[in-house]
Amino acid sequence: MPETHFQIRWPDGVEENCYSPSTVISQFLNAGSSYPLEEFLTRCRIALEKASDRVERKYGYRCSSAAAQLDRIETRAKSYHHLDAPEVTCLALRG
């Protein structure tokens, strides 16, 4: 299963490299696009859930790395909810 790494920039300018066990993330995030924080979270939740589903169909178990990545994203996002209209930018997608 082709994994995909996606680089994002948080509202405070911090860049982070993230992981998806599947290319499905590219159906939800586009390099160079910015998303309102809540929309970004929704897109990541759906994409990483679908990625984990693909792993389960192929290998018989869910992807713990996808779940861990989503947990890291959601935990970090909590620190930006106080901002007015925070956005997250997807800088790159690499397979």
C-alpha cells in the first residue's frame, strides 16, 4: 500500500510532516491549499479513516499509525481554537 507524507503549516507558522498509510489523503488535501481549521480536521478525520479502512481490507487489521497521526493532529489543533479564523496550509504531498 503506497504511503503518503503530507507537510502542513499550522496557523502559528510551525511546519509539520504527517503520515497517511494510503494515497487517499490526496483526495482530501491539495498541496498549496489552505483550509479553515475545522475543515482541515474534518478532511483529515475522513481521509485517515479511509486510509485505515484500506489497510484493514488488505491486511486484516486497522492502521495504528493513521490513528496516531490523527490524534497528533487533533491534539495540536486544540491550541489554535482561540484564534480568529485559524487556517492550516497543506504545503506538499509526497508518495
